Amino acid sequence: MSSKKNPAGAKIAWLVPFAALLFLFAGCKRGNETPHLSVTTVATGLPGVMGIETDNYGNIWVSEGGTDTLDTKGSTYNNDGKVIVITPNGKKYDAIVNLSSYANVHSGELQGTVHILRDGGTMYVLSGDYLYKADISRFRAGDKPIDASTIPSEDIASVISKIPSSNNPEQDSHPYNLTIGPDGHLYISDAGANAIVRRNGVNDYSILAEIPAIANPSFPGLGGPTVQPVPTSIRYDGSNFLVTTLTGFPFPAGQAIIYKVSLSGNVSIYQKGFTMLVDQAAGNYPNHIVVQYASGFNPATGYEPNSGSLLWVDGSTSQLLAGGLNQPVSIKQANGYTWYVTSLGDGSVLKVTYN
């Protein structure tokens, strides 16, 4: 996902540290109660932190994007993305290393390790152009890290970027997030191709649905007449896939949309009125939780710091669940009252819990 589309790939100075550890919110009720929500920091010092997963041992797995700076040979392919594991006592260990990271040719910005998905003893990792499949069934924190060059990988981007599409004139591809569908296949949101991709088998990919561009309310003035949708997270809700969108430059406020995508590829609107959505979780209320990266973007100063949030949505209304987050990018639901969130702005993992 290029910087004109993606804050997670952009090299931005994170200006304000995340300080508040406790938030109190009204309006979101559990039964007849107005819940008190605590947000605590679980881990810090995670450069380029992105995706998040958990396992049955209480460990938290997170991805770090890597770098795209020039090496001594002038290459931008540093391939230094990684997945680390954080134990319940807070210790951090490398788990999967040397994952693809490089500068996207369309933007010149980082396209590194993004989202991860654990399926039993398998960890799927999206990094650069690739889908990696790591066997972690016997891996324990402190073991020698798994080298990405030794595990199966598939070049998704080389396939998707060659499929003709009026929705993707640059023939871009940035595999960004993934889920397992009810048919057992992997479904991937491609933020570069503005599409939902279906993995039919090993090295076999097709486009299930294309997410349409939207009108740019800032045109003329800032940006072109349309804004790319930039699909970010994808999750199956029992009937359809719900797909969040970031939107591309200039990231107009209130224009990000949550879409419904059927198993046959039909695209419809689930809910409008958001800004820079990057991830989602089930919520179990039955509202869904979506992650809003920031409240606004200024071409001169960048993304508004400490303006990220978690929102409850139900298809027609939204309620603030947590605010003041510093560029949150990923969420993992642990149970009906606990979520883990990665903060790209602070390089941290947060634990969000109802009291």
C-alpha cells in the first residue's frame, strides 16, 4: 500500500507519545451499564509494529514492518521484516525473521510485513509482495527464529498486478490483510489493487471483488476528482465479508466506508461516515468494533497525532469506545471483554479491557 494510500507504510515522525492509561466513555452500554474501559500498555519498543495475533499459551504475536532504506549496494530490498512473540511476562523474542520489505515502486515507500493470521499451528504472514506460511506448532518463545527463506511463500502481487482492471490502472498490488472464509480459503484485502483476492490454491489467486473509487470532496483543490478506496481489513461475519477502507490521498474526513462483500463477489455498503479505517473485530455485542487510524490528515503536518479511536458500529450508527490512541493499526479480540491493539505511533501493544 503506497503512502498516498497508506499511513502504515509512510515514514512519518510520530510526534506525541501515548500517555493516558485509563479512559472512561459513556454511550456504549453493556446491558444497562455504561462500561468503564481501561487501556494499558503491554509492550513497547516495537518499531513499525503492525499485525497482531494471540495463541493458546497467552502469548501475543506481532509483526514489525522492517525497513526500505538503501543498503551498501544501493538496494531497497532490505528484507528485514519480522514477527515477534511477547510472552505473558512481557519478554519479547524474534519468531520469524528476514521477511520481505522493500520500497513500493509506485510510491517509493515501505511495503513490508503487515498483517498475520494464526490458524492452529500455522502462522500466515503478509510481507512485501508475499504470503508466507510458517509452521509454529513446535515453536516456543526463545527458540531460534524461523528464517523466512526456509518456509513456503507465494508471490501474490506478481499475479494480482497482472490482472487487467480499470480499478487498478497502475497495476499496483499490496497484500495487506487476510482472513479465512467459510469455504476454508484465504481471502486477502489488496490495498494496492483495491480488491478482495481469493486464494484458490498454492500460487493460484483470483479477484473476488473490486472496491470502487469514491468522489473526492476536496476537488478541485487537493487531489484528483476521485479517491481510491484502499481496502484494509476483511472479516467474515457469518453472512458476508465486512471490508474496511482507508481511502487514498487526501484521506478526506468522513469518507471511509465499510463494505459488505458476498461470497459471490457482490459489493454493497454496510456503513458510511468514517475516517481512515484500518482494522476490525467482532465485538460480540452484536456490534462490530472498527479501528480508526486518525481523525484527519494535513499535507503539511501529516496525520493528527493521538486522534485514533475504536468505534462500535452496527450498520447504521457508531459509538466511541476508546479515543486518544496514537495511530492504532490492528486489533485482536481475546474474548468478549478484552482486545489487544497495536499502536504504530508509539511502537506499542495495548490491552483494552472492560472493568
